[in-house]
Amino acid sequence: MTTKTLHPAGANPGRSRSHNRQMVLGHVRRAGQIGRAEIARASGLSTQAVSNIIADLAGDGLLLEGERVSSGRGLPAVQYSLNPAGGYALGVEIRPDVLLVALLDLNGDTVFSRRTPLVDTRPEEVTAQILTLRKAALTHAGGDPARLMGAGIVMPGPFGTASAAQKGLELPEWSDIDANLWFTTALDLPVFVENDANAAAMAERNGGAGEGVSHYAYLYFGAGLGLGIVTNGQLMQGAFGNAGEIGHITVPSGNGAVVLEQAVSRLSLQAHLAENGIAAATSDALAQLYDASDPHLMGWLNQAAEPLTHAITTIENLCDPQTIILGGAMPDQILDHLIVACALSDRSVSNRDERELPRLMRGRSGRMSATQGAAALVLNHSFTPRLTPH
Amino acid sequence: MTTKTLHPAGANPGRSRSHNRQMVLGHVRRAGQIGRAEIARASGLSTQAVSNIIADLAGDGLLLEGERVSSGRGLPAVQYSLNPAGGYALGVEIRPDVLLVALLDLNGDTVFSRRTPLVDTRPEEVTAQILTLRKAALTHAGGDPARLMGAGIVMPGPFGTASAAQKGLELPEWSDIDANLWFTTALDLPVFVENDANAAAMAERNGGAGEGVSHYAYLYFGAGLGLGIVTNGQLMQGAFGNAGEIGHITVPSGNGAVVLEQAVSRLSLQAHLAENGIAAATSDALAQLYDASDPHLMGWLNQAAEPLTHAITTIENLCDPQTIILGGAMPDQILDHLIVACALSDRSVSNRDERELPRLMRGRSGRMSATQGAAALVLNHSFTPRLTPH
DNA sequence: TCGTTAACTCAAGTTAGTTGAATTATCAAG
DNA sequence: CTTGATAATTCAACTAACTTGAGTTAACGA
């Protein structure tokens, strides 16, 4: 996650081809099914060039040729679609106590997922476990190991050289390690390291609320509260990879200022319930409490709404997204409740007449969303042409 | 400022060349002086390719060939630098009562600047005045009109279809106009429309505090308070071009919540002074008050520090910048005072051990910073290769 | 049924990059 | 003060990848 200032690479025939291959894949993914001429029009290339590139991709097993489909006059266009088995992306989420792994195919469908306890969080041990799970995932899915395109890794931030006070809060053994370099070497794959909120935000691009949305923010309920900001279809990472630490901001509230994640987070909810003698470790337990209209849960929801509304307004004003998605380790009911409970201010720039999406939406919830998002980072990269800074 | 989802363009020989030309110009600009082999190494192109491109650019009058400069063994490299007269960028700032124009040369130096009153803000009138000023600017600077590369336009936001309540607050005649399209047609140039804060943020990239910084935020004191967020060297614009409306957020303060720009902005300062019978319309007047330690000004500074600190912390946590720059329509003294007065929290992710830049810096102040930034948008575009979405 | 339309292919042709050998100028070592 | 190593640069040949223009095929609609 060390972000050095990357200067752009020059374009030469090889890099142009690679760029164009990724671009074509991106068009196929967005469209689901598409013909060559349409890609040519969308990309500004000649149909001949697109034909050549598609022949390449089909030859490499990344595209499947479908039927001709007619649309009006003229020769019906041969449709191409992604070959799900053409590539796989590994998603790994490392938490202090548990290791989560998911394998997605080229379509973004989850073909394997596993949650295993983590007793030893030292890098060597974690890596060994990941290598084992990688093999299991590919075997289980029947995927060719050579078609594994990369791995996304979710780890608790903050990244980089944190201040002494913060260092090693969650995974002390990793605090001095360049995780990106470590995993690139250990897995021998392209690697993308992100925090949970950013990864979960990318998960929404695979058939989720963020599909086809170029600008959105994803408010992620993990242990604390995180934010993934997507601008022009790309994650905003910040200079040190720590953008989106929204849980740490202070917002006004009825009784003065509160730190957001002390009022709005799963931990804060569980602490509030514990104070009232209720243990609710799992999302199911929380869902049941909600369905039973538990007064303590409702009390927490009431006191959480105001700080959350302030946070939403802040995000809208700073980032001007098309929508803000709520997701993560909270039951759907509670997320939906929070969405309704936010009395959104008219003062925001987001309060505009014509909007295509609601200001708040519910995204994927559940424990695996960040893990799937980790894998989605790989897919997103493969479908996004960029004359790569090298 | 309508941001439609742009899909990337394919690469072909012509676009590759254009990309590479921009890339080379960018390297020359960053380095000031540089040899061909160094550009080749930095870009991953062959020296031969760079030689050809540089011959092109020099032939077009964009580069100047300098002396050979030796650095260690081997044939000393011929140095190239930008030809200031090789291109010009026009910056225009439209305010309800005044029109500001600046002309920058390829080096980013201001070769002309003018402030004229604006009595009629109807689009036709404003445009006519701009056309006149463009001619005057080029004549004055001795610049070839054909070398005008584009125009940056600063207008009050919010852009897009704002809600009825907000519509037309500042320039009602423009509320239904697509300013980008309008000026592209009227000026027959590439046009970049931004709000004042974003433009001012880009101005810092020309020999200012933002030069060479890939991630920073720029807090702009205009009428209200705006924020320009630069990520990976590019402005974050948001879905509708309204990102950075930080003045509208509410932050905690001693006596409850305040809307940020009601506590921290030039207007708020002037209102506070007016309540105490002091008129201070100009920056000079404010500077004098500050130098005289005027108690009312000091009182305002005291009450502004806390909300500002909250805002800074929010920006740090959401955007994770290398630094935050304060600038705009405030005297240097007052900006410096505010920088010192912000008691920055240790809770921010920005509180890290190793940082190269201070968390807060003072940028350019004064009336023309947004106007110069408008022109800088053009330069930045010319130096940033991007297989342009078309 | 026949002309129009549009996707697609084939076979040059073009652009812009790469490669490798030759040239030149500086530094450093003997 | 030569001499060899080093590095920038050019020249000429080569190559990759896109474009162009002339067919070919298949669907629609008058």
C-alpha cells in the first residue's frame, strides 16, 4: 500500500495490445453479451482491430462465442461473452481470529468460499494457510491453477508507518511488513492489498448496488465503521492507502460531539446491548432482536441515527457521489432501518431534483462481503485498461 | 460538468503517439531540464522512440534544446526544457460582480492578468467580454493565438441540476446552461469548467505548495469555504462536479453544531466584524486588523479554530492526503494564524511518524488564485497522458 | 423479390514502436 | 596523457498492431 508517485508509462505496440485486450474484456463484462462492431464503436477502434483482439481472447479461453443476434437490418452480430472458467480471482481476508477465503470466476460468481479460524497470526503461518486454501479452492472449483489471475488481500489498516500509539493494534506481527511485496512473492501472483471497507465497496460492483455506478461511497460496518470511496469507477486510496477512515471523525450529536464509530458501529451496538445484559454476538442474534423490536436495540438505533446522518451529509458534500451504500456486518433489517431513519438534510449538494439512484441504498451484508471484494479487486483490475505505470 | 460514465478508448498508433507526446511533456515539466535517455528510462520506451517524439515536439516549438550536461561517464545528455512560448492557457473566473482573466505560458508563468467589473452576467455578454480579454491577453503577451491550448473556466457551483432552492443563487442566467458546451463552442477551444476551490487547488501545482504532491487537499477561502481534493495528481470531481462542498458540513463546536462556513469563511469573519462596527472589505484591511491585533478579529479566530480543526481532521480521515493546503481570499497572516491555531488531533490516520510534509501548509492567497488555477487545468491536462475517453 | 443495411473478413498499407550496430564524448585509471 | 569503460545518441532494418477499402454474407422492409 505504499503509494509512490507513479509516472505514466509510454505506449508501445505491446502495451497498446494489452490495454486493448483489457478494454474489450471490460466492454464484454459490462454488456454481458456483445458483438464486435459494437465494441469497435464504443472504443473508437476499427472493427478489424476488435476482431483480431477478440480472436486472441477467445483463443486464450477468456471469451465464449455465442449465437448471432439480429437487431434491425444487416448481418446479425456474433455475440461474445466472458468464459467464466477463463480466469479466477482469489480473495483473502485476514482478521485477528479468522481467515476468510473466496474464489471468484471471471463472471464474478463465487465458486468457493471458506472461513477458518486463525490461531497464529504470524506472517509465515498465515501465508502457509492461504497457500493450502488456494489449492483447495482451485481443486474444489475445478479451476486451472494457471488461470488464477491474482489475489486481493484484506487486512486491518491503517497501512504504512502509523504512529506508535496505533501501531500493531490488530495484527502486531504484520506492522513492519510490506504486505503487498510479501504476498506478491509468497503467492507468485499480482496482489492487491486493501482495507475491508474498500474491498467491500468493490464487491458491490459484481452484481451489487454499485454495478455500473461510477461514483459512490460504501459505508462498511466491520468491527468499526469504514468507508470505501469509488470515483470514476476506481477506489480512492489516499496517499498512504488509508482513505475512508470515517469511523474516526467526530460529529455533532444531541449531547455534544461523538466519535462516529463509538455511536455507529457493530461494536458500539454490542456494547450498548451488553450494558443492558444482552449478549448478541452474531448477526442472526441481532436480527432476532430487531424482529422482536427489542427496546435496547431500538434505543441504540435512535441514538445512532443522528450521528449517521451527519456522516452521510459529510460524505455527500465532500465526495458528491451518485449514491451511498450501506453494508457489512449488520443484518439487512438494521441497515434498512438506518436508511429510513436518516433524516437527510436539504443542505447537501446531493439534494438535487433529478437523481437516478436513491441517496442511500443497502448493499451486500454478511461476513464475506469484504472477502469477495478482495477478489473483485483483481477482476476490476483485469477489466480496467490503464497504460500501467511501471 | 456533466459526468457521464466514460468508457476507455482503445489504443491505436495515433493515440499512442499523442499519449507519448503528453507523457514526454510531463516529464520535461517535472524535471525542468532533462535528457532523452532519462525520459526513456522513466517511461519504458526506447531511447529511439523518445528521440523521435522529442524531435516532433521541438519541431512544433514546444521544447527547447539546451546544452549537453554531463553527469558521470558517457556522452553528456542534451537537455530539453519547455518552450514557454510554445503554448498558452487561458484562465477565466466568472463571479457575480467581476470577471477575472489570466494567461499562463507553457511554464505556468502568468504573462497577463486582468480584473474587470461585470455589470451584466448574461451568458452572451460575459462571453463577449471574455473574447475581448482573450485577444488583449494574447496581444499583450505577444503570444500566437494558434498556440492557445485551451481555457479553464471558474464559475460558482453547484453544477448540474440543483434543487430548486439552490438554483440560480449566484448566476441565475447560467443555471440552465451547460457551461462546458457553451464555452467550447464560443471559444472554439478545449474547455475545463470547475468551481473556485478545485481550480485554486490546481494552481498550487504550478510552483506552489502542491507541486509534485500527488495527494493533497486544498481548503479555499472564497465567499464561502471550498475544498479541492487532489488524488493521484488529479482532481476529484464527484458524480456531478460538486465534490468538495465542505462549507456545508456541520461540525461540533463548543456550543453545539455549526455549519462550517458560518464559522470559518471570509463572509463569516466580515459579518463578525460588522457586528462590532468594523468594515473590512479588502484583504489588506483584514491584514491591517490582524497586524494591529484587533480584538474582534482575534475573537473570530478563536472561535473559528475549533470548527476548522474538526474539518481538517475529517478531511484527513476521509482522504488521507499528504498535506492540506490553506489558501484563497484571506491574508497570509490569518492563514498562518489558523494553521498554528489548529490543535490537530492524534486520532487521525494522518498522525504518522514519518511524514515529509507538514499536515497543514499555506498556499497561494489572493484574488487571482482560482483564476490562475483555471488556466492550470489546461496545462495539467496537456501534461497528463490519458488514452482519452472519447 | 430485391435493394438497403450492417457485420464481418481479407489483403494490403501505414504508423510508431523496437533492435542492434556504429558513433561520439566524457570519466577514470594507469 | 594516453587508453579503456561508460553512456547518449543516431542510423537502418525490422516488427507489432491498427487502418483502409474491397468484397461477402445475412437480415429487414418496401
